[in-house]
Amino acid sequence: MWTLVKYITIIIWVVLFSYLREAFGVSKNIYYIIIGFPLLLGGVLLLDYLFEKKIKT
């Protein structure tokens, strides 16, 4: 059950991040790769860490 919720939450985070990038008009250039991609990856890893902690308890 928690793994399904974890994957749904990660998908929502990625979609929301992509939507906000389009809404604010950030173009895909070198700044997006340097700043945006690590933020996206860091968010996914943080969500994964938080859900793993919840699943083990």
C-alpha cells in the first residue's frame, strides 16, 4: 500500500515540477540543467527517503 502511495506522490511531484517550470516560463537551457534538474532529483530522493522510513516502521 505504501509503495503505491510513494510512487503516486513521486509522479505528482515530477508533474507539478514540470508544470510550474512551464507556468513560470523557464526555458530549457543550461541554467535549467544546473539548477532545475538537481532540485527535481533531490525532491524525488527526499520523498523516497521519507517513504522508506515510514514503510520500515
